[in-house]
Amino acid sequence: MNLSSDLRASGLSAAPDAAAAIDAGWKVSEFGEASVADLRRVYSIRLERVSSMSGAHAEQLSRSTEELVGRLSHAERVEIGFIRGDAEHHFVVFRDTDRQTAIGVLRVVSKLDVPSERWERFWQES
């Protein structure tokens, strides 16, 4: 599996940045299988919430989450992995286990990884 190439071929909006991060030496975790039904439910709820917010971070996350929710409807088995490096964000990658293709890439920031003032700015940008 060449994840960087798979990401570039996926057409997902956050995939080029995730592929570039891998090429720059960011670490890719092991992938683990997750419940497709649970992912559909959780990310549909998250999409509803984040799409109602404004700002650049919310807009890119909404777009990526919408891509994931749409592609989850065609998947039977999904695995999740992470791409982490020296930045305030990381990437969550969702792969269709049967097709061995990326079906979602989220550029996310953990509230635990940034100061509270920075966290607030992510969600208050307009």
C-alpha cells in the first residue's frame, strides 16, 4: 500500500495535504477496523453541527466530513488511521477495507493539543 499515492488519487479535498505530510516524513499509524454503521451515525451528526458553523476551519472540516459521509454509504468495511507530525493539526484517514481506497480524510485539531485561546479562534474565525 502506498498511502500517499492512494490519497492523491482519491479526489478528496484534504488528501493532497495529507499526502504531502506523509512525503514530508509525518508518521502514519497502523489502521484499525471500525463499525461502518457507527461511523455513518457519528459523522452525519458531526456534519450537521460543523456545517452550521462559520470560519475557514469549519468550512474545510464540513467539506471533508461531507465527502466521508457520502462515501461511507458505499462501504461495508472501513479502517481508520492517523497521520501525525510537528503541527497543531493531524489527519484522520478512512479507508474502504475491501476496495483498499481512501474514502475520507479529515484535517483536525485536538482541543488537547492547542491552548484554549487558539482553540476558540479556530471556531470563531469568519
